[in-house]
Amino acid sequence: MSTPRQPPRGPAPGRRPAAGGPPSGAAPRPPRPRTAAAGRAGRPPRRPAAGVVRLGDPRRRLRVATVALAVIFSLFAGRLIQLQLVDASALASEATVNRYVDDVLPADRGAITDASGVVLATTVDAYDITADPTMFTPEQTHVRDAPEQAAALLAPILGVSRAKLAAALHAPGSRYALLAGRQSPQTWTQIKDLKTAFAAQAGSYACQAQAAKVGKPAAQGGRTAVDAGCANVLAGVFSRETSKRVYPAGDLASNVVGFVNADGLGAGGLEQQYQTLLAGRDGRITYAQSGGRLVPTAGFQEHAAVPGTDLRLTLDRDIQWAAQHAISEEVKAAGAEKGYVVVQDVQTGQVLAMATSPGFDAGDLAGANPDALGNPALQDVYEPGSTAKLMTMAAILDTGAATWDTHVTVPGTLHRADRIFHDDIDHGTWHLTLNGVLAKSSNIGTIEAAEQLGKTQPEANQVLYEYLRKFGIGRPTGLDFPGETQGLLAKGSDWKGSQQYTIPFGQGLSLNALQAASVYSTIANGGVRIEPTLVRGTTGPDGRYIPAPAPEQSRVVSPQTAQTLARMLESVVTDEQGTGNSAQIPGYRVAGKTGTANRVDPKAGGYAGYTASFIGFAPADKPRITVACTLQDPVNGHFGGQLCGPVFKQVMEFALKTLQVPPSGTDAPHLPVEWKP
């Protein structure tokens, strides 16, 4: 058995050990098998050929992505800590601004039209400009003077002073401030455009960066406020849809229609009388808002408003215009304190016109005279004078105390009680018929005729009193107009001294202009009094028209008495001795009476000046229209026939043509005025 051969301990003689080999005396490494890979291990790596893409190390990419995500999550975590811990109180304060709002949905106010539907008062869209003062604090706007800045922007648009607006916005304890009421849609559009522009600027990246630094320490780049251009100082300005009352006809019939106050509530005339009916019922809406903007996804609750009811009046716009124009011109010409004209349909009692002067424009109350805001045709109480003689004559004829042709001897003066009575002109003894007493408007003749109403003066007083009451004197007209007077009429048993002799010719009792017109309409209507009306009907929110209830009617005198009185009134106008010749209208028979009364001056507390009037109806043979004209305290003349006769003629002619009333078919009767002894 052969023994293994031991490897040589050193290099063979004459040979040098290989470089990198084991040092001399070291044990040799066992040989490793040669492979292709092993052969390449000792070679340097080859360079990639040109145009070949070398892929990155995936482990390196993973490490980069992990670091990036860690940074992002760190930012989120930091912001969350800021929101939950650092800025929690500030954010909670801002959150109080963003909440549900409960608002009113105003109802559209009903319109007022004339008899044919022409609009006299209506409602248009408008906006109340409001603000939330809590949104103008430095904490909300990040500026110290937000109210002042907002006031400077809004003042020229709203026409309100800067100081007033700033004061309204300086109320952090309140959530509501009314800056200006009932502004036009154009005004709100202008403000809204400004709000949009400021909101866009405040939402820019640079402004957002400034806002984020507000309140932070200076060491961290903090700021105490943002730049003026970055503050949305109008974010707290809002609008509330409402309405505005307008009067397209201006001052036409304003004394009847009335007006509304700054809150949109009726404060005069029919606007006040029918406030509940015209106003309707407001609705409500609840919605979410954030920073002054509606949050559409938050939903809302709405209770719709119920529109008001429309009023259709008995007034005729054209006749109203003619009456208003005529009385306005006469008030100026006569230098009178005021005047009024009433036009009434004798067959229905409907008031076709009720004009006063001076008047006012209900759409411009700021420029109106406060003393002219009422309706003196219903609210003024005055002594009518000779126009009241018609009622005395009615009582005399209806009771059979006398007839139209009864002879009356009229002296130049008459002593009764503590006074000596005269007529308006000095004269000797007149020999007049009862018709002549009315035609010449003799006070003395009227006293003598009225004494025949009873066996004693107290009895005569009571009879006349009852007729005056039946004619509507001392009683409401039935209109229930705000501030309307029912006149003054003492009980017949209380007539003492000279008063019992002055009342028959229209002094010592008082009435309003509509009551005076109604007396003549009663005679024109065959002795039946129809309660005057101003409202023809209503149209509700459902569009259904409801006529007004029929007015009350009552007989005052017999048809024969009424017919006789109408013929007697014609003598006033047609007879050459009558006092109303200026009221004649070609083609039409006219019945009427003049009036000239001593005027009670409420300021002086006694008689001062005159009340001039003329009241009549036409056509006298088939009456259709009554016109009453009254002037208070004229200075350029004072007789009723002289001043009001022409006004009556002008208005009556226009009304007859407007209503297409045919001319009279017969001539006036021309009853005798005098008798020969």
C-alpha cells in the first residue's frame, strides 16, 4: 500500500511564487472548481453598450417613496394638531357665524285700481339691505376698521351717511342690522358685484397665505392683520327680498288711496283702512348660510307667503283727474286755503271722484306738506250755509207745510231771539214764492217757511231735526274712512236762542263734503238715500273677483217731493234772479244750489272768512251725476255761485261726456219766483 505523497513545502527550485499567492510557509488553498462565472469574477465589469437603458435599483425607489409619504403624513398630522389644539377656539368662534337663518318671506301687497282696473297703487320688487355685525369684527375680517371700510363703500350706493352705516355695523352683540330699506334691484346688484369682487380677491393664494399668518408670533412670520385688499369687508352684507309701494298716477286720488309708512304698513287713506286685506300674510324660510352665502346642500324649509287682496274702487280715473285739475286751479285763482270736489253716481251711490287741493304725491312723502296728507273732503267739518236750505225745503214740502208756489213775504230784516237777520244783500220787502226763496237764497224767507213745520218753534225744530238726520247729517257716511267726521248736529230739543233760526239756512250745524253731496244725490234719486261707496269689489289671491255688498238704502222724502225739489233747484240755475247761473251747461238741464257761509276758523276759535260752495245734479230731468264743489277761506271773492259755479260746470260737462250721458230732451219748467201782491 503506497502512502500519499506530501505536497512540497515550498516552491520548486528555480520558480518564483505567483503574485498574490500564499506566503512562503503558508498552507496552500485547496483548489476550487473552475466555472464560467468563476472565470468572470476576476474580470472587471463590462460597460453597457451604447443605447442600452440601465434600470434603477427598486430598493432605492422604495426608500424614496417611503420618505415622501412620511413627510406628507407629517404635514397632515401637523395641520390636524393645529386645528384640534392650537386654533380650536378661533375656529369655534368662526363656526358660530355659520348657522341656520330664519327669515321672513314678505307677502305681495294687493293693488288698488280705479273702476276700470287702472292701477293707482301697486307693489314692485325691492330689497332690504341688511348686515350681520358679528361678521365685521377684527376676528372675522382680520382688519381693524372693517365697519368703516364697508361704510365708505356702501354710503354712495345707499345714499346713507358713512357715520350712520358704521354705527350700525359696530354692534357685535347683534346678528342683524338694517342698513337701508326697500332699495331697487339695481342697487342690490351693484352691492352684490362689489361683494363678488372682494370675495375673489380675498380667495387668492396670496391673501390666503396672509390670512393663515394672522395671529401667529412674529418669530414665525405672523401678522396682526391682512392687507386692505385682502379683506372681504362686505361679506357680512346681505339682502332680504321685500317689496316697495309705488303710485303710478302720482298725486291722482292720493287723498283717497292714502299711503304706506317706512315699514310698508298703511298709514293713511284706504291703504290704512284696508291694511289687513291688502297686506296678505307673510311666509317664512329657514336655510343654512356660511360666511354670508347660502349652503345649497344643507336644504331649507319654506312656508309660502299669501299675497294680499286687490281693491277695485268706484273712482273713475278720468273724472278724478278732471275734478282734481279744476279744483286745484280754482284754489289758486281764489287764493283759498283748500278746496274739494265730490262726484257721485246718483243711481248707485258710488263716488266717481273725490278731489282735494292742495294734495300730495304718495310716492314722495318727504316732499309733501304734512297738513295736506289727509282727505279734507271727508275729514273737514264745516257749516254748509245755503246749500243746506234744500233739506229745509224738503221737510216743508214733504210734510205739506207749504208748496213750491206758496207766497212768502220777505222783509229786509227779521228779528228772532237775540238777533236781527239779514239776507246776503240789502233789499226792501220781497214777494217771493217758496220756489223764489230757494232761487234767491233768502235766509229770512227760509226762516219764515221753516217756522211752519210745527205749531210751536220747539215742534218745528224737532221735525227739521228728524229730516236732517234722515239725510245723513250727524251720522257716519258708511265709508268708515280713517279720520272721517260725521259732522255736528245738536238734538232738536237742544236748539236754543238764535241757533234754532240759523240751522234752517245752514249755520249752526256742520258736515263734510260727501255728506253734502249725498243730500243732493238723494233728491236726484227720487228721494231715496243710497249709502255712498268707494270700493266696488275685491280680487283675492285666488284671482276671484267679489263685488262689494250692496249699499243700504232708505227713503227720505216722497218721489213727488223729490221731483218738485229738482224743479225748484233748476230755477236757481236758469232763472235770471237765481244765484247759480254760472253753472248752466248747454244741452243739459241742471239743478243746483249755491252756498256762502260764515266759516269757523279752528285756529281762531270763531268765525273768520267764508265757505263758498255749489252742489247740483244733471240732467235734471233724468238725473245721473251729482257734483259738489267747496272752497275754504277764499280771498278773491266769496260767493259760491261766483267761485264754485264754474268748477261745477267744468267737472259736470266732463263727467257727462265721459259717461256718455245723453242731453236733456225737454226744457226746464221755469217755475215762478215772485208773486204780485
